[in-house]
Amino acid sequence: MESLFGVAPIVLFFLVCAAMLAGWIDAVSGGGGLVQLPALLVGLPNAAPATVLGTNKLSSIIGTSAAALTYRRAAVTDMRTALPMAAAAFVGAGCGAAMATHIPGSFFRPLALILLVIVGGWTLARPALGETESLRWHGTSAHARHGIAAVIMGGAIGTYDGLFGPGTGTFLVFGLISLLGYSFLNASAIAKLVNVSTNLAAILVFGFGGHIFWALGLAMGIANLTGAIVGARTAVRRGSGFVRIVFLVVVGLLLLRVGYDVVATLGH
């Protein structure tokens, strides 16, 4: 067992359970990396950071793809927005992953902390945010502005995902709601497809660099897929109100995690 997956059976069990929970969280509101990435850091204490990131992306793309397909079957994915946004995010994530070995994650932690405070505060201050869909730009003439905003957002968040990662799904959902006017449910559906593209770009970069534990990543990916299917079906069944609650919980936990990282960095 250890020779196949590179870890002891108890560690494998821990990582598989973490991947399943991460898949559920990621499918509902984004933020599955809050669980899976720290679990990998604990389970693979001697692995290079790039290898941890690459293995995390391999596991995540399997569950995210399943969640995207589940949302698509429920007909809540706006493909006219999702596809160009995903293409821009793919390019951004590839560039970000290529730069990941040159720019330390500590550079982005204070920025992520500030953004999470804004995201959480804005969502709490506006209880009706994302409950219903009210697209900011309507009509044929305004669709170009909608598309441009989606592409810029996809490229920027994709680059962040390739470089650092934590909170990517959360930022995608919030941007789609607050900037473009989607409901929480439909924003989560679009975010899943965009996340597939960012994960794929990162896997290509990390894979060619030899920075992925393939057997372990695939084992975790199967568990992530299980959690993602259950999470996506739960979100579709329960609606935007449920997604909003999970979203706020994830934002709060991300704040605690990133805030701890910032304080720990300053302490050194």
C-alpha cells in the first residue's frame, strides 16, 4: 500500500476523507482547498511545495469536473459566460503556476486576507445578495460588457489560483454574484466550470515538471468526486439560500486560516 501511494495506510485514509469533504464543500460554494491543501501539507510533510500543489490540483479536477457536469444537467450553467471565462482562467492559471516557484505564497496572504474580509462583510451586509438572479447588463448591446468583465475576472482569479490558490472558488462565486448579478446557485455552477480549467492548466504545468504524486492524487480524486456529486446535488436541491450559508461559513474559516498564516509569517 505504501509503495503504491507513497504514504502509510493511515495517512492515505486521512487524505481520502479530507478529499471527500473538500469535494462536497467545493461543489456547494467553493473553498474545498481549505480542507484538502492543509491535509496534504500534514500528510506529506517532506514533499516539495510544488508537489503538494500539483497533487492537490489532480485530486480537485476530478471532483470539480463531476460537480460541473451535475450543475450542467440541472440547466443552471450560463455557458455563454462560463466558456470564455474558463478560457481566460486557463491562461491565467498556467501563467500563475509557472511563476509559483519564483514568488512565495507569503506574498499573497495579506492580500487574500483583505479580500476575504471584504467578501464576508459585503455578503453579510446584504442579506438579499445572490438570492435571486439580476444580471447587471441586459440586452444584446450590453452583452459585450458582461463578457469582457467575465474574461477579466477569469484571467485575474485564474492567475491567483495558479500562484497561490486558497479561496479561488470563493472569489469566483462572489465576483459572479456581486459584479455580474448571478444567484448563488448559478454562480456556483459557472465557478465549477472555470475551476476545471484552472486545475487543468496547473496540472499541465506541474505534471510536466514532475511535481505530482499520480497514484495518490487519483485515489484522492475518486473520494473528491464522491463528495462533489453529493454536494452539487444538495446545492441544486436546496437552492441559493443554502449555498449562501455554506459560502459564509467557508469565508469565515478561510479568514481564520489565512489570518493565522499572516500572523505566523509576521512572527518569524
